[in-house]
Amino acid sequence: MQISIPDRVPIYELHPSLKIFSTVLGKNNDSIMAHNPEGFFNLIASKGNIDLNKVNEQIAEELLNLYGKLGLDWIRVVKAYASIPREVKRIGEHTWQVDGKIYKWSGETLWNLSEPRTYDPDEVMRECRNSGVEIDPLAFEVLRKLAAKVKKDMFLSFDADGTWEPIVSNPNLLKHVLIWVYRRPDAVEALINHNTDVAIEYGKCAIDEGADAIQLCVDYGNQNGPWMSIEMFRKFVKPALRREVDAFKRKGAYVVLHSDGYIMPILPDIVDAGVNAYQCIDVIAGMKMWEVKEKFGDKICLVGNVDPRIIEYGTKHDVGKEVERCLREGGREGYILSASASCALNNNAENYIYMINYVKRKKLQ
């Protein structure tokens, strides 16, 4: 992830869809475990007693086979399964009851439908003060298995963020926090600081286990812009982001920030916090590769910007033109090609595979 000219254009994918997995690996969707909590739930519901080590081994093998067969250069690793729920029951389409809570799988995100509707800021502060940082060593099982097999051949990143991901992943909490930044800044600071403490410890352990980079999946905004003003971002989020970046860099790892949304107003502060790379460059939200490259291309590596709508609905000619645009705007120096946000919901695996092969042909020229 050095900002230099590689021997070929590197290729990455944040979240391959089940359709891409099943097409490339020749497997049924329901049997795939990687990036698919519904597959895990299906397995428990059908068999009950399962071997977690075998599940995590399967995930590692699926990731290795998919990225290897496609010829991608960088594998994103998330936490392994560390425990088996006591109760798992399907209660609707992509909807599950797991240990008394209701979850909905969107194909990209596992939403907790049992999330509290309201939060008490004082209770949040008490929980943050009374909660220590406990690391579950089983969380790194998939990473360990991959590092043992491809550490020298493929770039491995591990997810760990506390600045915003635990907040934005819980919509009701997000609504409260966006009010608390004005009414209860002490609660926001306590929450972000605690989450960041946890993320730093997980990230440091992941680096020790073989991760080349820590990926921060933060989603600091949506199509309308950042979730908060520049001033509020600098007050609450940027100090935590800088703390994470410094901790991971001291361990010798790179730091990749993924964010959906139109985040141009806060991107100068993100770059100033020291991240090595920015993944997404959300074309659907109006982020322009050439503009980001022009302003920040000498400071960070850029990853993404291929429009997933074109991959899904375009012709192969359209896909080729989109790849050409991204290669032209991203350049050969400090750019890694990937879908803009991810291909988690894409069903046109044929176009996705065509895109990868198109890039490979370009690299040989």
C-alpha cells in the first residue's frame, strides 16, 4: 500500500456477494460461510451441535479460494465465530431469532431489530466506565489460518474500529448520539473513547496474528454528506481516529479507512489523522475519483470508485469503460481497483468476473 508505481494494478473487494462466491466456488449460497451470517445460522438450526473450528476453517478456505481464483491481491478478514448461540430459529425471510434477539440479514449487514428504541446517556456512561477491554482470542482464528497459508503472498487486513462503526451500526443509537453531541457531549466522548479502546486492543492483537493492515469500516456519512458538522467531527471523532491510527502504525501496520457516503467535507481531517488509504470513494453518493486524487493522491492510497450499478446492470462494454475511467483517474501510482463501496448485493457475477479479467488484461499491456 505504498504510494508508488506497482508492477501491476492491485485489485481488491471489500465484500463479495453470495452470488460471486457461489459462481466462482461452485457452491450453493446456503452452504457459504464467509461474509454470510445467515449460512452460520442455517447450519446451527439444521445441525445444532457444530464444530466452530471447522466453520472457521471453511471460512478461511472460502476466502482463500475465492480471492485466489479471481486473482485478487488483498483479503479482508473479519472476526471469526467465537461461540455458538444457544437458540437459533428462522422466523421469516432472512429474519432470525438468536438467543432471544431478532436479526435481519440484508445480504450486506446483519441488523439487530431488537435494538433498544431509547438510550439513557447516563447509563451509557456507566457502562463505559464499568466495562473493561476483554479480548476473545478465538476472534482471530480465520486470520491465523490465512496468515499461516498466504502471509507472504497476499495482503491481509482485519476489521477493527471504535470511532464510529459501533454507533452507525445501531440506527437508534446513532439518532441519540447525533442529539447528544449538542446536549450530552460527555456521553458521546465516553462512548467513543471506550469503543476506541476496545478496537485498539483488537487491532493490535490482529497485527500480532499476521494482519498487514487494520481496516476501519466507519461510514462517516451518507449520500447527503457527513453525519455531523466538520466542527463536531473534529471534536468527537478525529481524536479517536488519530489515536487508532497512531496505535496501529506503531505496531507496524497500515491503516485503511472505509466509508460510504459523501465525505468530502471531512476528508481533509481524515487524511490529517494519518490513514494510509481510503477505500470506497462512493460514486453513488457523488464522490469523484479525480477530485480526491487531485487533492489527496500524494498523501494516501485510493481504493475503489468502480460503480457497482454498472457492474450489476451494464453491458460488458460499459464495465470496460468504467474500469478505464477508474484506471485513468486513479492512475498507476497509489491506486487499488475495487468496487466503489462493495459488491455485497450484486447478482451479476458474470460482469464482476469480466471486470477482474479486464483489469488483468490491462496489466499485461
